[in-house]
Amino acid sequence: MVDEQIIPRGITDTRVLDAMATVPRHLFVEDAMAANAYGDFPLPIGSGQTISQPYIVALMTQALQLKGDERVLEIGTGSGYQAAVLSRICEKVYTVERIDGLLGKARRIFDKLRYHNIISRIDDGTTGWEDEAPFDAIIVTAGGPYIPQPLLDQLADPGRMIIPVGEHGYQELKLVVKEDGEVKTFTVEYVRFVDLIGTHGW
């Protein structure tokens, strides 16, 4: 997966590559789909949600430029795979999911793998996690119509956020960089994510 799908597409961050090579992706999908877990495509995980294509996970993670001592907020735990990858390259991951069944499955995998630096909760992710803010980096794994203001407010300065923004089923993957009180936004890629549901989403 790493050698054939990720490195050839320009992912060069060795921390990201090591994490992608280490985290057992097949544990985060249903048993019936385990044989396809490392394929170059997203897979359904139930409740209308998906586990993202490996390349997209790597691309979004690399965009955060993590060094190892960061506190990262993830919006949309889903299968738990993205949080697991992040947990290998930052100090602590705070992940928010709105679907209880998905979070329960993800928590059991985190415990099995002993990824104890992942903290999770059920909530409306579009409002962030104010009690634990600010965050050095924020990653949003669902597409919404705009960048939620609470997430911008909870992003540290300096800080980086990666988030899909656009229409249903088709978004621009936006990199938000906050530095010296200024916020700049860049388009990284064109993507297709499930809808970001909540007060500041759909």
C-alpha cells in the first residue's frame, strides 16, 4: 500500500509513511472486507460512513506537518483509522464522533492496539472540543459547506487545519494556516467525502 499507492503520489513525510506502514488497516474494516482493506479506494463501514482511501489519509496527515509534540483534534472518528495513524506521530489525539456505534467499535480497536493517547467522545464535531482547546492541528474527515468558526477559534496560533469544503459529494480539500493572527487558506486537492453533519455543517 505504502510503496505502490502513497509514495508514488508524492507523500514524502517519513513519519506519515512509517505510521501508514505500521497501523493495521484491516482491523478497521468489517471482517468481510478485510481482504480489500489495503486497496486504493474507500470502503463502507456502516451507518452511511466510509474509511477513506489510504492516499487521502496520508495526504491529509502530511498537510498537518506534525513533528511529534502536538495535540490534534479530529472531527469524525468513523472507523478510527485516521485517529490511529495520527496517534503514531503526535502527542495526543482528541477525536469526536456523532454515531455511538462507530465510536464504540473504534474504541475497542484502540484498546486492542494499546493506542492510549487517543481520547474520544460523542458530540457534534462541528462545534469542536472547547474544553481541550487550543489544538495545534485539526483534521475534519467529512465535507461541509464552509469552515466552522468554532474550529477556527479552537485552532492554535500557529496551527494548521485540513478540511473538505464544498457541495454534497464533491469538495475542495482546504488547508487552513493560522500564524501571527492571520488565517490563510489553500486548496490541496479535490475530494469526495461524506457529509459533515451538525450545527456548522449540513
